[in-house]
Amino acid sequence: MARPPRGPPKRATAPGTLLGRAAVFATIFNRLGEHYEAREPADADAEAYCELLSTIGDTDLDACVSVKPSQLGFDVDPAVFRENLTRVVGTAAEHGGFVWIDMEDHTTTDGTIDAFESQVRRYPGVGLCLQANLKRTPADLARLADLPGKVRLVKGAYDEPPDAAYTDKARIDEAFRDLLVGAFERFDGGVALGSHDPEMIELARTLHREYGTDYEVQMLMGVREDAQRALAADGVAVYQYAPYGTRWLSYFYRRVMERKENALFALRAVISG
């Protein structure tokens, strides 16, 4: 949960209004930017994350960062992504921070999991997102269960082909429930639930009581904030996923193109940001 800051951040590189928000809500910062075709912007975003992690480390704020593989150069070369991720995670380790690795479409899953495994063996303050709609995810969850670090479970926002992913909402919900049970049974590092679905949140609370596994609920900034406050008041660790930066138009466009159902969530994030 968020704690009051000791004082103002020592650097101006962090998103000031959001750092102020992090004094109220525990926050996951995601700098806008993805699918870079050149190395320069990927390196620049990696440096921005390093500066932000350093800034957070100068405060008592309960905040961390979440990075996208394509933002750190995966589309340029997976080796560029791994190099930049090593820089970001190294900075987190230096300042006692935490780095979430977002999951993108299914073509990047293997490379993303490999990078997570490499990093979390060096420093446990790393978490990985897994998507319930992908048919491969139960095997991925089992593969990662004995590693340190955390796992974030989401339903999945990308428009994937039917051979790789479930497309029926009821089937995705079923897969999500099964994954939650497996994660609470096997993940000692902790489980994050990236969802606004009240049914799934209540299931997570039930599983926590049964298994004692640490968990947190992650919800988008500006979405169901009354519910976020109510959960926090009831003792649940709630984190806001907060996009920031200047690339709002491309962010909104990509979210809608990935899946039309993303439009409302993306618009709320744009307005809140």
C-alpha cells in the first residue's frame, strides 16, 4: 500500500503529477511507447525508466515500473530488448525497486519469458505478465512456478489467432480461474491479478485465505476507482497501472486496433492521464 513520501523527488525526470498520485495509490508506472523500429527510442525509454526507478528510490512511495518488450527494442532485435531490460532491472536492484514485464502478442511470448527467467535469477524484484486467453499459458505458469519473482495474470487484450488463443469470453474466464488457482497454489513470490472483474477479484481473495499466498490487485488508473478505494480500505493491496508520457494518440490507436473492446479502457486512461 502507498506510504506518505519523505519529501519531493530529487529529480524532475519522473511524471510529477503521477508521483503525487502515488502518495495516495500504490502505482505501476508505464511510459507510453512501443513497437519501436529503431534502437534510439528504445534506449531512451530504458534510460527514462532507470531515472524513474532512481527517483522512486529517493522516496517512500509504493511504486514500481512496467515495461513492454517492444518498447525496449524487441522488434529491433531481441538482444536489444534483453540488454535494455538488464539496464532497467539493474537499476531497480540498486535502488530496491520492482520491474514488471508486460506481455505482448503471442509471437513474443517465448523471448519475453526467456528474458524474465534470466533476470529473476539475478534479482527477485521482477514480475511477469501471463495472459489467460493464450492456450499455452498453463504450461508457461508451471514452467515459472519454482522461480523467484511474481506473476501477473490478465485475461489478455490482444486479438490473437484461434490456434493460439481462446476467443470465447466464457472459455477465457474459465482459463483465468484455473490459472488463478494454480498460481496461488504454487507461486511463493506472490500473485498479481490484473483485472477489473469483481468475480475474479473475489476468487483471488478466497484463494488468499485458503493458501496464504501474497497477492495484489492491479487496476487501470481512472477505472473503478471507488472499487479500488474500497478494496484498499478492506486490506487488499491495490496498485494502479498508470500510463504516462506524450504518445497518447498512438497508445489509444494501438489499444483499439488490438481489440475494439479496449476502446473504453484506453479512453479512460487518456482522460485520467
